Amino acid sequence: MFSFVSFVLIFALASRAFAFNVTVNNRNLTTTQILNIPDSVVKTACATKCTNASQLIQSCNDDTACLCRADTVSALLQCEQCMFNKLVEVNKPMDFRVGSQSVLSAYADACKATANITLAANQTALILPSTWDQSFIAVLPVGGAIVVVVTTTFLGMAAIFLLSNMYTAGE
Ligand SMILES: *[C@@H]1O[C@H](CO)[C@@H](O)[C@H](O)[C@H]1NC(C)=O
Ligand SMILES: *[C@@H]1O[C@H](CO)[C@@H](O)[C@H](O)[C@H]1NC(C)=O
Ligand SMILES: *[C@@H]1O[C@H](CO)[C@@H](O)[C@H](O)[C@H]1NC(C)=O
Ligand SMILES: *[C@@H]1O[C@H](CO)[C@@H](O)[C@H](O)[C@H]1NC(C)=O
Ligand SMILES: *[C@@H]1O[C@H](CO)[C@@H](O)[C@H](O)[C@H]1NC(C)=O
């Protein structure tokens, strides 16, 4: 369990971006790529929120102050949270940007690094949907057993990172 927590921390640190390139799993995502997600049932379900987020991000035209403004970040969070909820419901591997805590964390890091704007934790934190239950983790390979032993304090965060990482690994 300790190594799992370390892994999560290392992953979070490794996601740090140095320019407003959102760096997730060694991939540099430009602002146009963050939400350029392949069509899926999840994307369709969250089209309204994600189109709104996409439009706000594009209209910032790479201006970091604009990208890191509360309403822009909020729109991105709403889009990712919607996709995360749907992802849990659908329970299938998806593109690594779908419902991704890693993308949100990397986005916050990019704001810090490029605009010196520190976003509040809750501005970029996904929360587990109420539909999340034990049956969901049953399909996880290897990691499922780890999640079960993680204390409830860490359960939410650990599961979110685990899901993000696992689906990315499946890419
Ligand atoms: C972002 O990453 C791309 C691809 O690696 C690179 O071409 C571009 O210069 C980077 N942008 C900044 C602002 O560092
Ligand atoms: C991403 O950008 C960083 C710094 O901007 C660079 O060091 C790294 O090589 C880039 N990675 C890729 C995969 O382009
Ligand atoms: C887009 O997102 C912003 C920020 O969350 C919100 O204020 C606005 O109402 C949204 N617009 C639509 C059309 O949903
Ligand atoms: C970043 O912002 C903080 C608080 O607003 C400020 O104290 C600090 O000097 C800034 N750092 C840089 C490098 O601009
Ligand atoms: C984040 O927390 C602050 C105070 O703790 C609260 O005022 C704000 O509404 C929260 N924002 C979100 C997006 O939940």
C-alpha cells in the first residue's frame, strides 16, 4: 500500500508541466488537445459541458491568465467530472483524457508554472460519483485488490488516480 501511495505521488509530480503544455504520462497536450477526445458514449453524454469547456479554453487563445481563470477551470472540471461519472457507469477503458484526474492536476500545475496562479484544490479535484460501488473495482486488474485495502480516507483519491492511470496504461 505504501508503494502504491508513493506511486500516486510520484505520478502527480511527474505530471508537472513547464509551459502551458499539460503534461500527462510524458505527453505534452496543447490547449487544443486537452479535450480533443475521440468520439465515445462518454463524450456524447457530456457534449454540452465539454463543448462549453472547449470553447472557453479555445477562446483564451493560449493566454494563461484566461486559461487559469475560475470560470475556465470550472468549465473544464465540470466536463471532466461529467465524463468521470459516465466512465464509472460505462466501466470500460477510454481515452486517457476522459474523466481524468491526471489531466486536471497537470492543468493546475501548468497554471502554477506559467501564470503563477495557484488553483484551490477543489477547483481541479474530481469526486467519486454516487454510482461508484464495489462492483466497479471488481473489473480492475491487479489494482482492485490494492484499492480495497486502502483506508477510507484515501479511498476516493486513490481510486480516482488508479482509474486515470489504469485507463491510460490501457492506451
Ligand atoms: C508544447 O509541446 C510541444 C510538443 O512537444 C512543443 O512543440 C511546444 O513548443 C511546447 N509549447 C511550449 C509553450 O513549451
Ligand atoms: C514535453 O515538454 C517538455 C518541456 O516542455 C520536454 O522536456 C519533453 O521532452 C516534451 N515531451 C514530449 C513527449 O514531447
Ligand atoms: C460554461 O461554463 C461556464 C463556467 O462554468 C458557465 O458559467 C457557463 O454558464 C457555461 N455555459 C453553458 C452554455 O453551459
Ligand atoms: C507568485 O504569486 C505569489 C502570490 O501572488 C507572489 O508572492 C510571488 O512573488 C509570485 N511569484 C512569481 C515568480 O511571480
Ligand atoms: C471550493 O472551496 C471554497 C471554500 O472552501 C468554496 O467557497 C468554493 O465554492 C469551492 N469551489 C468549488 C468549485 O467547489
